[in-house]
Amino acid sequence: MSAEASGPFVLVGVMSSPKSKLLRQQQRRWRQKFSSGPTVRLVLGKTVFGTAERVDSLLAREQARHADLLFVDGREGLPHVGKVTEKSASWWQTIAERAPGYRFYCKCDDDAFIHHSRLDAVLRHVGAQLPGRAVYFGHVKWRGWEAFHRFQACGGGWGPAAKTWDDILFGAPLHGGGRAPACPHAAGPYPYMSGGMACMSAELARLLAADAEFAAFLAAARARNDAGTPCHSPAACARQPVATHMWHHEDAGVGFNVFRAVARANASAAIVPVTGHYNDAGVVERTASAFDAYWSSRALFVHGVKQPEQYLKMERRWTIGRPTPRLRMGCYPCTRNGYNVHQGAWTHARLPCRGSNHSFCDVDVASHFTCCGWPWLVPQARQLAIDTLRRFGGRLSLQEMGRRVREAARAQRVVERKGCVRDCLNLRLPPIASLAEEMERSGDVELSGGAGASEAERKVTLLVNKTLPFPPPLELWRPRPDGAPGP
């Protein structure tokens, strides 16, 4: 299986299991909706844990009919909640050699449904902007990882990276107050691709596959699976003793190995987030509001679609024929603030020192990693800002604009949390300076006063003459000479 030069650009491996026939049927049905896109294979382990059963024999009839199953050196039915860890690692360890010629290799869960043509278009753009580069692409979050084969994630979640660094050093804050224990044995923080989809350029996939420490990690994980005590919830698995702890945080474990492999090889990699995604079928195009078109036209996948009724809801709601905006990616040093709080500001990281089983050495983040992203505006926040400026004569100081926008948000019952329900007004307002700068890039406003001026000194002048549901297509933006994101 290989890709011709003019043929498919992306190979997607959908992690499946012998019992997930319905999800495979849904994946095939969904794929038929797109006239172009990646090559897709449904990935299964070769054997069943604790038995001599061969999965290819169990599914021989299905393979003869569809010819889209791919069997890798992993076991089905592992004795913990990380069911796909072995086959996911095997996928990354072997796929670039097994299926040469593709520019990107992706992995997704079988309850994640990808916009095939948009993923292909976005990754072609990424490949053109970063030719020959190691690229890690997906839904970016941050983690710490208990090193020395402890197989446990530590802290992390949404950005900024500094939060995960604090989690490692001092323990993550708990909802009821106080903190979880600190993580003296944790490497990181590092970015990983959470949930639904992760992609690597061929250069990164080959680098990871050649990493001897990744091979040792997988061998130790297999041995732990053989000897471990079965556990059936993340909390129960996390409580197991260090000496017998099994790898069950699949995506965080892969991300740790990418982080370590790049730094150990003295290589460099670009961290690229998806242009957008949906967490479940229940939030796809949630309302009749035109704001939904903004997210729908950017989303690359929906995650968490398990039941037939969820699949049918996604089919009804997601207008997959909506054109993708002319998004243009910008890149900047990961140590600098990004346009989005979840990317950038990655100033500290550590890995086990070479040859050591207990000590850590600092990682020079700027030498090994570049962060990239896509200019974006929360359309509801943008509309609030436009309406506010129009109400007050089209010109306000940045400070006054921030105060007035927050007042308008409260008046419209916009709440300070991420997400969107019936009225599509529940959102997290971005920092007012970030909102205004992004509106300037999209041609909505003009900002006067330099970046060093105070918010009281900087003035915002409205340029648009009519209300638009979402901004026009965004053009290429580049880092300013000081390395900060900008036009």
C-alpha cells in the first residue's frame, strides 16, 4: 500500500475493535459522502489478549467484502481502560514504512467522524507552508508524564502550558479546593493531541519510529499488560502501584514519546492545532443562528459519536458541503504568546537526563519546537464588539471598549464559560486586546497606538458599515520581527 505522487496525500487509521462492527459500518457510510479525501483504513490488533485468536481470521469475511481493514502488532481486549494503546503505538511505529509515500499519517478513534475533504485540504496547506518539516497536528492540550516507565499522566488539560508546569511542580488545583500531589517524577509539560484525531507528517512519523526509547516504552508497556491487575476505570487504573502500572492514557503517552523523540534527536517540530472540531454530535450546528456556519465551516471532526441516534443527528446537523474559509496558518516561537491561550507561552520543559533513572534536564523549547495556528474570532464576541462600537460613535479606547463589551455581554446573558447552547450566546470572552487585534487583521477595525501603549491610550475605530454573521476569509499572517503573532 503506497501513495503515488499525484495520489492520496493523507492516510488515516481509524482505531477499531472486533466487536465494533456498527461503528465500522457508520465509518464506511460517512466516508461515502465525500468525493475526495484521505485513504482510510480501519485498524485492529492482530490477536486477542490472553487467547490464541487471530483477529484477521475472525474478520476474514468482512475484509473480503470491504478490503479496508489493517491489522497491526497489537492486542485486542487489553486488561485496562487504554484499549487502543498497543495498536496505536504499533500504528505509529510501523505505518510510514508499511505505507510509504503519504505526506501525513493520522490516527482517529472509531467514534470520531472526519470531514475528509477538508482534512485533506488543510493538511495540504500545512504541508505547503512547512515543506519537509516534522509536523504534529491535532486537538492540542498539555500534559506532564511520569517518566521512568511509570506510565501515568500528570496534570494538564487546556492551556496555557504554564498551568501544566505548575501542576507538575505544585500539584493540579482540585475543584473542591486544595491541590493534587505534585509530580516530582514527571517530564514535561508537552503538547499532545487529545481525543478524536492526531496526525504526523511523514518526517515526524519516521523520526518517532526510529526512536529506540519509543521501542523500549512499548516493550515495557506490553510486559506490564501481561503482568498487570485488570482495572476498569481510569481512577482504578491510576491507583495501581508504580511497579505494575499499565499504560492507559493512550494519546498523552504518544505525545510524550513525540516530545522526547524530537528533543533527543536534536530535531525540530511544528505543533499545529486543528482549525476546529466538535466534541459530540449534540453540539454540531446547534442553532439556526448564522454563527454556527463559522464553526461548521472550520470543523475537521466530530468526536464521541457512538450510538446510531448520535450518528443520525450528526448526519442531519452538519452541513458538510459548506465551503472551507481561506484560512492561512501563521507560526511563531512556542515560547511566545500565541493568538490563542491554549497555544504558545511554553517557556519551561524537562526530560530525564540521558542515562539517568532519577534526574531531569531542561529542554530548550525554542530550539526544538515551533507553534502554529489559525487566526480566529469567536463570532458572537466579534458581533458584540461591532455593536458596542457602533452604539458609541464608532470609536472608543481599548479600555472603554472592553468595559462596554462586558456590559453588553452581561445584558445579553452571555456567560463566562466555553460552549454554546440554545441561544448560542454562552461563550468565553477573549482578552479585549486579543479580540481587537484579531478584528483589525480581519478588517473590522483600525487600532491606533503601539503595542506598548496602555489600553486607555490605544483607540479602536470601527471600519465595517454593516453587521456580518462572521468575518470574511482570512489571509496569511506572519510573525512580527519581535516574534509575536501578527499580520
